[in-house]
Amino acid sequence: MHEPDGGPELVGQFLEDHGFEIVNHVVTKDRSQINRSDPFPALADFELLIVGGSERSLTRKDEIDNWVHDELGLIREAHASGVPILGICFGGQMVAEALGGSVEVAPVTEIGWFGIEGSNNPVGPGPWFQWHHDRFFPPTEAEVLATNENAVQMYRIGTTVGMQFHPEVTERHLKVWTEFAPDSYLESYGVSAEQVVKDAAVHAEHNFDQTKALVEWFVDEVIAG
């Protein structure tokens, strides 16, 4: 995970139910030093790679150039070695760029719960939680699984999957995230911290079920299939 409060939460919980042990590597432990990180662990020690969300942006690599290129290289190594990858939000953008796609500032910032669609969508229409200012364009060989009117939302290349939404979130997650978001920032996008947390509670039961189904699909169809 890229910041201390960006763990896999629900996704990690359901992967543990399938026998995986979750090991969290925090890339930037100090928000005041976003370009400082500890070395990444050896890929050989892991059988699955989750690339999580972040406050950072691939459109401003100069802010994180002490670690972002190492992480992009690690993603390429994992994909080439057949290690399954699940990229979430910023992680989905990282995976797209690492494998030949691209990332740009999105014309529409999505903060809140949004539906997704697609004839090949294996995880249902949502709504899924979104909080992003950028969007990815998957590599040409990727199978696009889901979109909405604002961005590609999910893609797959073999055992690698990237998504723009956050299936892992819980009410606890979003209470922490909104603590670091100034009210004026949220208001500029038509939302409030109170509403983000309240909506998380409203969607909690449905999101629990749909994230469980997503992880089951990832384990049974992507990894084992």
C-alpha cells in the first residue's frame, strides 16, 4: 500500500478466507516525505501482488521519482513471471502504465458511489466507491471488462487485473481518508466528509457482498482458471 491507511481491507479479508496471508508493504510512511520510501520486498517471496490506491499521481512522476520507477519495474517483473496482480485505483493506473498503457488527468473527478457497465463485466454494476482525479487507458492487448461514462473501470491481461474503483473500502477506511481531505477540497467536488462516511454505511452490506464476489472471481477464474 502506498500510504499507511491504504490497506486492502475487505479485499484482504476475503483473500485471507481463500488461504492467502496478507503482508502489507507501506511505500511512503510519512505524508510529509512523499518521495521517500523503503526498498520493495523481493518478488520471489510472494504469490500474489496487490497494488493499492494512493494520493499520488502518475501525471506528476517528478514528485515520486525515487520509488515510482522501481514499483513500475516490479509490476512488469511480476506480470512477466506470471504472478497474479490486482491493481486498485492508483494501482490500476500503475499496472496500465507499467504494461504499455497510459494515464491522464480525468475530465471528471469521481468521488462517491458510481455504477459500471460492460458486457464482459464479471463483478456486477455496483455501485462501487470511487475517489480519483486521473484515469487509465489499458494496454492494447488488455480485455476491457467494465466502463462508465467517465473512464475505463476494469481490464484484464491474463492473470493481471486493474480497476479504477475501490472495492476494499469500509466505513472505517473512509473516516480516515476524509480526515486528510480539507472540507474546501471536498466541497469543490460537491461532496462532504460527513456524506462520504454516511454513504459508506448505506452501501456497506452491498459492498461486502459484491467485493466477496469480486475476490471469488479473481481467485477462481483469474488465478486458478
